[in-house]
Amino acid sequence: AGHFLGRVKAQADLGAFLATNEDATLAQARAADARIAAGEAAPLLGVPIAHKDIFVTQDFPSTAGSKMLEAYRSPFDATVVSKLAEAGAVSLGKLNCDEFAMGSSNENSAYQVVKNPWDKSRIPGGSSGGSAVAVAARLAPAVTGTDTGGSIRQPASFCGITGIKPTYGRASRYGMIAFASSLDQAGPMARTAEDCALLLSALCGPDLDRDSTSLDVPAEDFTRGLDGSVAGLRIGVPKEFFGPGLSDDVRSALEGALKQYEALGARIVEVSLPRTELAIPVYYIIAPAEASSNLSRFDGVKFGHRARQYGDLLDMYKKTRAEGFGDEVKRRIMIGTYVLSHGYYDAYYLQAQKIRRMIADDFQQAFKQCDLIAGPVAPSVAWKLGEHGNDPLADYLADIFTLPGSLAGLPGMSIPAGFGVGGMPVGLQLIGNYLQEGRLLNAAHKFQ
Ligand code: GLN
């Protein structure tokens, strides 16, 4: 742990960490040493990891990348955090992210900019940008992230690492600061599928008393099936994922990756996900709707920031929220309250829910013809810092390939698959059917 804390300090210009606490980390490391000395064989004993700052932790601040929670200390640990600690992991600190996990470039963090270590003039991706950079720059061997619409897969792709978002409900959302509750999922990011399998095995599992959407499915050891053969595996390639919106460099990197799968004995079959384009408007109605409700708790009373000067109670709410939230968060709250308002609910929110169901059905049709789905994570490699300027739509459109799987609640991962423009990493996205994380990790491991 000491070695990695040194690296974190030396590479502070990358902006990946929001908080460290050397005393707490070294105390955790000593506790792990004692467990090792006692002959315990927990799977992650002494392994240093770091957490996206969207998980609440007792040993470190928990800001969600927002000024609203700048001084906030949680009285408890998120389930994912405590499960990894039980497995022996030692926490190095908290990782930068887009404010309340809203974003695709990490530029929405209220704190420092995060730079892509492959090219420091480029974004690392988001919202788990600090997480991806920590692994890519070897500041931590493995980390946690969260994925609501792509936030594990896209930064993993942009930083050349491996990340997996499990089936919705596999990992507990208890203690994960909520963005869009019907979509939010936790997962690991690391160098390899094997490392991800180790962490995923530790962090999943039912948490029925504390998360009402937790799946009552026992934890699995995902490392067991890693070596299975992929000969005969049917890999579905959705034709909508390879349309004109995909840049040529990403396309040719992915074609190379698919050839490698064929060389391993897998069979490539064309499938269709006809409502792919609708995933963007559907997600950008449902996620803000849920966010507007979840973020109503930041009212200056219960916890977090409170304006210093105000008139009456309403004025206190207004000033607190105006000061505490950044532009993107305010934009989402406004969109969310609009689509949920009387008179618009049926036209937007209800329609979006119907199409969400159809998108999930499209995947089930596709899975009749294949065992897993492969495609791009994002239409391009990581773009330049500031390139999308004040154009939030440019960010939203780049989510097109990750949103469909998120809306369907399916497990998905990104694995390094080659390089594109500027020598930047390109990830291959693998999407599995429900609870098929083992199959995804196996296919990823054989590729690596
Ligand atoms: N880019 C998407 C958004 O801005 C996804 C974010 C996420 O998965 N947390 O909402």
C-alpha cells in the first residue's frame, strides 16, 4: 500500500484521487498483515484498491465529485466497500468522478481535471474517470467504479483497461450515492479480466435488507470459469453498432479483435438491435427523472452544504442548491422535473418506460441467435479536454453503444482491443444475457 500511496503522490497532476488518508490506509494494511499472519486466506488479503468517490466511506470524505458534499463524512461504509474490506482489500483513497456520476468526460467534477495518462491533453472518459486513470497509470492495481449508462465501460475503453458492470441488482446499491436508481450498478475496473473476476466475486451478493432491488442470487466465484474454451461461442455483432456513426479507427481496431475471436474458434453472427438510436432519448429522460427525485435530499438540512446567508426556508433551499450543484447537475434536475411534471409525464416519462421495455426485448431476440454480443464501447477514442465545450449533447450522443445494455439491465464489459487515432486505446464491449458475467469474463480472459 505504501508503494502505491507514493505513486499517487508522485502522479498527483493526473487528478485521479480526490482524497487519501495515509493513516487509515496503513492501519488497514496492518490489519491485513495480521490476518495473513494468522493464516487466513481471504481472496484479496492486502491488495490495495481505491474507490470511486460515489461510494460512502468512514475513513475518507465522500463527495460524489460535488461541492454539495465537500465536507461530508459518512457514518457508515457502502456495502461494496465493506465487502471488499472483508475480502482483505486495503483502501488507498477516493477517486475523482463526474458530479453525482453525471457525465462522460470527468469534466463535470467540481474538483480538479482528470487527465488521460495516454495523452494528457485528452479526457479519461467518465463518469468513473479517476478510477480508470488510477489503474492505467498504476496508481492502484484495481478500483471500483459505477455504471449508470456506461461509466465503467467507457472510461475503461478510453484508458486501455478492463471493466465490468454486472447485471442490475448483482451488486448492492447501499451506500452508493444515488443518481438513477433503476440503472446504477457498481463494478470493478482493473488491468485484466482475471483481476476483475477476483473483485467482482467479492463485491457481489444479495443485500436484501438494505437494497430493495438487490437480486437474491448467491455470490459466485467468477475466477472458476475463466479458462473455458471459447470454441463454438456465438458472438453476435449488432449491425446498428457498426453504422456510419462509428469512426474508422475504432471500426478497424474492433474488426481486428473479432478476427482474433474467430481464430480462437468463436463464430461471428450478425444480429439486430433495431432500437439502438432510441436509447439516447429514452435514457436522457429516465435518468434525469430519477436524478431529480434522488437529488431532492440535498436541501441544506439533512447533510452537506448549506448556504451561509439566506432569508426564509425556501430561500435557504434555493441558495443552497444554487451554490452546491454544478451546471450539468442543474440541467438534469430541470429536465427530470419537466418530464415528470403534470401534463408531460405521459408524453415523455411513460413513453420512455415503454421503449425501455422494447429495448430489453430486442436483446432477448438477439440472444436467441448468439451467446454474447460484441461491439464498440464508444464511437471514437478519448476526445480532447474541452473539445465538447458547452455542448452537452455531444457527450450524450457518444453514449449510444453503452446505453442500450444499461436500460436492459444487462451485464457488460470493456476490454482493451487495440489502438486508434493518436495511438489512443480502443475498447471492445461485450454484453451478456442476465447473470452471464462468468461467460463475459471467460471470453475476455481468453482474448487477453
Ligand atoms: N454518460 C452517462 C451520463 O452522463 C452515463 C453516466 C454513468 O454511467 N454514470 O449520464
